[in-house]
Amino acid sequence: MTEEGFVTSALRNPINSAIMDVLRATGLPDAWIVAGCLTQTVWNVRTGRAVDHGINDYDIFYFDPDTSWDAEDTVIKQIASALGGIDAKVEVRNQARVHLWYPAKHGRPYPPLTRSTDGIDRFLTTNTQVGLRPVAGGYEVYAPKGFDDIAQMIVRPNITANFSAANYAAKASRWKALWPEITVIAAEE
């Protein structure tokens, strides 16, 4: 799979396209649509399913040095308003403040990040380590592990400091039920 093929498939989902339009219009700093909503749209295109089949939510990452909850909440509301007609769960997270809440929520340390792509690097699976954002004249893709696992429908663990074998197993099990074609690589913590 080429980068162009990935972008073309991911944007066949009208929700992904609408989010990209909103990101382009708002100029949110270092903003990306990330993870499963991209990968799973590609899987759905490849398997002939509805483009939104099995997608729980659509994740937007951005990076703003203002780590206050009020600042993030303002952005969440701004994006929700701009996407008012969208019938989907959209989660917006400032990657500059993840380290403030992650340990309490997940019981694991999380280092301060310096940009949105640092958060993408820490995703639980390599096939979801992907982001797409609008740039002048088109799109920029961030895919540090490339597109092979996405194209081949392989779910592989991304062993990082915040990796959880239990969370990986739960995610992989859910995905296998929705996309029986995937190959899940076992993980050990």
C-alpha cells in the first residue's frame, strides 16, 4: 500500500473527510486525525464493508502548550460545534497534557510529549500508529511503521513503556470479531 492509496482509502469515510475539513478550517496547532478510524476505514474499503463498520470513535490529536483543562475543553467544544451534523463519537485530546491524567486513569507513567506525533508513537498497536493532517495543497501522513500491517490486516503489539498485554488482548479480540480477516500477533508484557 502506498501513502496515496492509504489517504484515498481513509478519506472514503465521509466522517474522516469532514474532520479533515474542520481541521483545515480551524487551524488547530499540530492537529491530526489518528489511529483506528483511519486504519479501520482502510480495512473496510479492502473488505467491502461499510466504511464506518466497527469504528468506535474518531480521534483528533493536537498540541498546545496550554495544558489547562479549560483550554482543552474550549477546543473540544469548538470541534464539536464545527462537526455538529456528524453522527459519530469524536474525541479531541491535547497531547501536551496527556501526562497529567494518564497515570491516574491507566496506572502507568506517561512522559510529557513535545508534539502530537509523540502520542501516535505510543499507540498500543503498530497498525494504528498513523496520523493524517491537512497541509497546504493536500495532506501529510505520519506512519512511522509504514503501511504493511494496515494493508495486510495485521495487528501487532507496539511494546512501549505504557504497553498493557491485557488491553492489547481486549482490543485485538474486539477487532477480530469485527474483522475476522485480521491476523493478530500475540503479545507478552
